[in-house]
Amino acid sequence: MLNRRFLRIKVFQALYAYFANPGVDIAIVEKNMMQSLRKVFDLYLYRFAILLDILHAAELNIEQNKEKRLPTEEDLNPNLRFVENKVLTTLRDNIELKEMLEKKKINWQNHFDDIKKTWRKIKNSDMYINYMEHPQNDFKADKKFVISLHEKFIQDEPVFEHLLHEQSIYWYTDMEVVDMNISKTINAIEENTSPIKEVLFPLLKDEEDDTKFIKELLKKTILFENEYSDIIAKKTNNWELDRIAVIDIILMKMGMCELEHFSSIPVKVTLNEYIELAKNFSTYKSKNFINGILDRVVQEWKRENRIRKLGRGLKE
């Protein structure tokens, strides 16, 4: 589910916290980083829990309408297309998802009023009305509707964002990648998927390798940070480091660490990754500044044979 760019973001966040609190135990920083990483999967589950609780709210609504003192024909014989949506029912019945939600005690029952408000907004929307009335009734249409429902009524819903941000300050930056993976997960569901089939994406593609990467990048950036500070100072014509944005300094140190100590990552990949991170987390001019400094470091370290890339296609 999480790619290397996102893992670099987690290291960046951990380093930012570390440099903001001089003297903090590196073991604690690493522990907090790994906990933040694991909680991304919790956010993934919370998003699915919203979908399932909206389905539950719709089912309750149907039952309540039938129990009216003077029910209408529509109340007694409702359109069941939404509550029988094949994607939603597949998620509801999936054993893996059900067990994960129960194990982590993830649900929205304490905020069910917000779930019901969202359900009413969905029910009154043109998107829902068109879906319920459209003659096409197949798995493809069900899937398309659920993805649109998530995009329009869940991922940008302020009340859910607020409640989730209260649980983790890092989830603000995590939501985009989680929502992207929600859509990917739904798209990957097949018609007549068995309840025993695993439908959730794993947090890490290669848990052992990715965990090693994120821990080593954190520790080695800290280990060599004084040396990298001196290099940055020289490459910036001896500017005082406090004149350079803290974010830029951290990203450059991470980039240098990766260039020097991660032999399987191509130089171009490292440069591109930290330019992209600068675009997302620093100032408008930072990407060019960071790219310029790292490019000068690369040229110097190549001459000194300090950058050694191993593996097919990596040797320069």
C-alpha cells in the first residue's frame, strides 16, 4: 500500500521532531515513527468503517420506515439497490475486514449521528437518485457508485476529517495516500468475491526490506548529520544554517544519506524524490535550491568515489 516516497515522508516527519527536540533518545524517535507508520493502516480501516456504517444506517432507515404508523407503499416495498450494492455487501461480509475492525475496535458507533447525517446527504443527492433509478444494475455500476460515494461524501467530509485528526496529527498528510488506496482496493474487488478472500492491501509491499529502509535512513541521517551540516554550509557559501529553512536542511541531509549509504537506489531516483518532497513540504524556491546543492554534492562525491551504487544498471 505504501511506496518508498511515503516512507521517506515518515522519516522526514520523525527527523523534524528529532531536530526540534535536541537530546531526545533516538530509540524513542524510531518507536514513534514506526507507530505512526502502523497507524496509517488504522486510518485505512477507519475509512472502510465509514462506508460500512453508512450501509448500516441505510438498512436501519429501511426498517424504521416499515414500522411507521402509516407506512407508504415505498416504505413497505423500498428500492433495495443501495443496501444490496454488491461491493458494499462484499466488504461487509469479508472476514478479513470484519476481523481487523473488531480486533482494533474500529467503528463509528460513538459518532453515529454524523454517519446518519452523511447518509441523509447521500440519499438526497442527485448521484444517489440517479444510481437508484438507473436501469443498468450490474457489478460495474455498483463499483463505480461506491468509489464516487467515497470521493464525494467521505474523503473530503469535514466532520470525518476533524474526528480523524483528533486521533493522529500525522493523518493530515496520510489521508491522500489512504484514500487513493481505498479506491484501488475497491477497484480490485471482483464480482462474487468469497468472504474468505483477502481484499485489504498490506501496509508494506515488502515488510522486511521497507522496514529496514526506513529505520536505516532515520538512524544514518542522524549519525552523519553534523558532517552533512558542514557540507551544506560549504555548498551554500558558508551561509549560517539558521538562514536556511529547517525543512530544506532535513531534506538535503536525507538526500545525502541516501546517496552515500543506499547502494541499491539510483542517484536520479534519490534526486527526483527529494525534489518532489520539497515541492510538497517546503517553499516554492526550495526544489531548485535543494536540487542545486545535491547536484553539486553528487558531482563532488563521484570524483571522490564516495558514491558507490551496486547492482545491474546502477553502476555509473
